[in-house]
Amino acid sequence: MTSKGAPLCSRAPQIPRMIMKSCVNWSKMNSFLAAKVVIGVARIVLHVPESGSLKSKRQVVSGLLRRLRQELKVAAAEVGELDRWQLAEIAIVTVSGDGRQADRVLAAALAFVEAHADGAQVTDVSTELLPL
């Protein structure tokens, strides 16, 4: 216990490894620290010139999002420009143990959007890989 009453193990980053031997199984801790999680996020802005109403825009966008989820196994949602007839902002997210794989999935998702957008045009793309 520390002077504040918290268990010694809760201060792990500040405590030398010799003291921590009694609190942590280091072989498990090292394998846990070696495992990496990478979250890949893509934000895509679409221009839907054929759209004359929110309903027609949402038909195009919801169909695209459904196919993205089914075929590429990614999380996808409309996240912006919800009240504009001819613009849509979508986000696509993937989780991987390898940053290169996450990047490949996002590239495949962008290619899929460009190929299956039913008249919508990609006007802006931003991607980010977040290692955890």
C-alpha cells in the first residue's frame, strides 16, 4: 500500500520493476505490451449531384453503407452533412493488429466507394491510423 491507501500495483509505471515482481506476472505483461491494436479511420465526403431531396440522397448513401458493411466487414456510418441534399460525409472504421492491414482495408473501402457510389462523386478523403 502507498501512503494514500492505493495498492502499490496501481502505480505500475512509476515503480521500478524489482518492486513490481510480486504484483505482476511479467511474462504475461510483456506479451500484452507487445500486442498492438490499430484503429483505421477514413472520412469521405461525397457529392450526390442527382439528389433532389434528402430522401434520394439517403437512398444512395444507405445502400452504399450497407454494401460496405457486408462486403468489406467494416464499420460505416453517415456522420456529417445530414441536412444537405447533395453532400454526404461518411466515416469508415476498421480495427487490426497491423497498421499495414488497416491501411489496406481503408484503401479497399475507398476504392469500393468510388466504384459503387451510384452517381455520387468523392470530393474529399482523409484517413488516420491510431495505434493503441
